[in-house]
Amino acid sequence: MSDYVPEPDSADLDDDFVGEEPTAEPPHPVNWNLLSAHDLEQEWLALNRWVDWLRHTYGLPASVVPPFWHHHPELLWELSALHLHWLGAYDPEQNASAPVGWHRDFADARQRLRDWVSASGTRIDRDRPTRQTTWPGEPSAPPVEDVLIEDRDAEFVEFVYAQVAEREAQEEEFYRTLDARTGEVR
């Protein structure tokens, strides 16, 4: 059996999705809390490309994947898990029935996404932070106000830039706590 894999006809591809570059290793879970600044940027960009492809390919409404999904951790984690599952299901080394399993799980994930979107209150043209329940003894949550969405792509770039800058600052702070001679935390 040949290892030759024909290049897909460009007419068959969604112009908005370049695809995932094949990797030498299988997909691995992404813990967004532990990524380096560089890896955080790469993961945000890859996930954003994939989510854009997903919403166009499957005609998903904003009630499933809203424009500001990236502002809602509950949507980030769900979409990230779905993306990794898709990468595994469509890996060339995967069993031929894996995509059916992905589609079954995608149906379940769509319902969870609807639930998350409904709870968050984000919409096609506006967004607001997900309301947090304040437990007894905790300070009151700040008021939640809607933000109008004018240019989603430009805002996404600004968002990722801010996330990466914050992670870089955290990394720099951590490295300042290390002893230059021993590399141990002071």
C-alpha cells in the first residue's frame, strides 16, 4: 500500500479554513491555564481558525457558537475539547469509524454549547460577561453590561494580544522569583 495521499482539490476546500498541519505526534489535551505565552498565542489562533471553519461548515447559529465565544471560558474549554477530538478523529492513522464517533459527540456538544450560550447571554451583535453566582459571604459581583460587537476579527486580535501580554507578565514575574545562580525559587 502506498503512502501517497493526493492533495485535495482547492475547490473542495472552504476558503476560510487552511486546515491543521499534520504533526508528528497525536493531539494532546490543551490546559489553557498552563500554556506559555508563545503556546497560548498559537493555540488561540489555531482554535479560532478551526471554530470559524466549524461554524461555516456546519452552518452553526450564534446560539451555538457566538462571535465572542473567546470571552467565555465555558465556551473556550468546550470548543477546545471538541477541536482536539476532531483532530484525533480525522488523524490519518485513526480508525475509519472515528469520524462517526466525533459526529455523535458533536451532537452532544452542540446542546452543551447552546446551554452555555444561553446562560452567558452572549448574542450575535452584543456580548456580556457570563453572570457569576455570588455565594454567601462573597463580595457582590460587578454589574454586567452589554458590549456591542463592531469588528469581531479586530477585537479577537486585540483579545489574544492582551492574553499573551498578560501571560508574558506572569512568566516574567515567575522568573524574577528564581535564583539566578541555582534556578530555584527564592
